[in-house]
Amino acid sequence: MKNRYRFVVVMLLLAACSGLQADGTELDVPVADVSLDEPTPAVQEPAEDVEPTDAPGGTSPSVPDEVSERFAITSMSYASFAQITEFPLPDTPRAVAFSPDSRLLAVALGNSDVFDVYIWDLELGELMLVLREHEGIVWDVAFSPDGRMIASSSADGTVCIWRTADGELLRRLEHPGDISAIAFSPDGTVLAAGGVKEWPVAAVWLYDTQTWALIDELEAAWNIPGIVFFPERGYIAGGGISRNVSVWSESSGEELFLLYHPGQVQGLDRDRDGDLLITGPCIEGEDYDCVASELWAWDMADGTIAYQAGVDTTEVNGLDVSPLGDLLVVAGEDRLLRLFAVDDLSLTAYYDTGEGRLFDAVFSPDATYVAVAGTDEVQLWGIVPPGVDTP
């Protein structure tokens, strides 16, 4: 794994020196193109003519030993961020997810006619697989906690389970309507899929990942753009399009709290300790469009608001808490990538991505990257720890 950290350091140094970005070129990659009638394995071997997406400046020179080891990051609050490269895409990226080892980046796509999942190998800088099975927008994508499976959910009502190693389709779960969100439980034993059951009724379906048997069905309203597990408390939180987020008991399926918001919620995530659920509701609308949003932190002990803060964007499309628990990254309707302190939701920094709007942003589990889904590309940003100077 040492080589990957060398790669990251070089990217950050070159990005700071030159301000250049990688040249996006169309790549020939193995495609998991699976028939709806008769599933077949994906192509397993990478195409020989795949060209890597190089670092800014186009090369990866050798790195001195003193900066070749992984940084011991203890806090992101005082770190800086620098764009490393971008991955051009044929359609709108809806969601991004890292594998547990932070080596792979999965991107859910879809708007008009491309409904795929792209898998990038960040260590090699190559597009590894394209997963093709869905017939509608792919809204969400998630890796299993052990990294062996990838789940994707779509407007076509299906959830597809893929083998990470080669993209083989392992299972397809059918639902009556649009499936907007998926999430694995932290122990990997449960997959939650949230979406439309029969408008205006929505649901979160819980599946046993060993047998894929349906465990439970948690009723909600309208649609489910986000799902979060709280294993410390035995909770599952999900919802948002109805303006509210439900908190259920995972064991009984009973609704414990209903978290009320003034407008729709597109993004939600938990703090590291399981004390808070952070949501990004619309607080003001005009002609059916959201014109102002906020960040709300909910106390999961009793379902009350702990604190809230403004966010200077019309809509919050995605948010993610850092693996160290101190920062929250927010993707909104403008081109700014915003970072907030989790403990009080104060704005700590923002970065101009150059994109028209942002659909999602997530931290890598190893605190090395932030992936940002923009209008027609995914940007990879590197985290520069405190005390490390860039030229």
C-alpha cells in the first residue's frame, strides 16, 4: 500500500505547484454488460490498452523517503485540501463511494441514457469496471464492509449486488418503485434499500446478506434519499423527501422518532460516536424550488434538535462526516465544496471546484481523499495534514 501514499503525496505537491489538472481521456475498460434475461459474468481481465489518468503535470516522479510513508492524521480540522485529478464521465454522477481500503472509487451514473456504475482503481489511476444492468438512473452505490460486494440502486426499482473482484452480478432484488438509497449495516449482515413502494407510501426494505431473504419492511412516506445505521443504539434512520426522517428500532421495526423538517432533506449522515444525526433540510422554497437550506444536528437520545446552522447554498445534495469525526463535507447546488465542524456546524473552509453544481461528496475511510461528484465528472481531492507544507 505504500506506493499509493507516494502517489497521493506527489499529486498534492504537483497540484500545489502547477495548478494543472489531469487530462481526461476516454478509456477502454472491461464492462460488466449483463443481460436482463440471462446474467453472465463480467469481463475479468483489464483491457491492455487502458491508459492511466496521470497526475497534474502528466508524470509520477520518485518521492523522497521522508515523505513516502502515510501521514499520521489525528485531526482534519486544520488540514488543507487540494484537487489531485478528475475522472470525466459520460453522464451525471449521482453518488460516489469508496471501498473500505480506500483503493476503489465507485460512481453511480444516470440522467438520460447512461445508467451504469463506474469503478476506478485509485492506486493504478485506471477505470477498472463498468457495471451495466440497470435501466434507469443509478441513484446510489455502496461497498459491503468487507469490500467483497458492491450494491447499486436505481430508478428502475432494482438493487443489484455485484462481486467487487470482477463485476459479476450476484443478485438482483426487485421492488415496486424507485430505489433511491442503499446502505450496508456496519457488520455487513444487513442491506437496507429505501424507495417508493406505492406513491405516496415509501419503505426501507431490510435484507439478510447471507441469504438475501427479506427481514423487514419499514414504512415511510414519499421517497428515501438516505439511510443511516446506528448499531450502538439499535436504530435505523431514513427518509427525507417527505420533509421528515424516521428513526426505527432495527430489532422490532417500530418507529421511535419522527424528525420534522420544514422542507425536503436530500442528505444525512451520523457523527462518529452515534450521538447525532446531521441533516440538510430545505428551509425556504419559491415556485417549487428550494432557495435556502440549513444543517441540523439531531440528538439521537431523544430525537430533539441539538443545534443548527445556515449553509450558503440553495440545496444540500449530499453530506458526509469525516472518518475522524471532526469535519463534515457538504455538496450543494453551487460549485463550492464546503467543510463544517461537526461539534457546532461552523463553516471552517470552502473550495471552488469549478463545477456548475455538486451532487455528492464523501471522505475516503483512510482519511486520504475526498471524492466530489460534479456536473459531468468526479473530482479527487487530497487531504494535506497539518504541518505538511506544499510549494
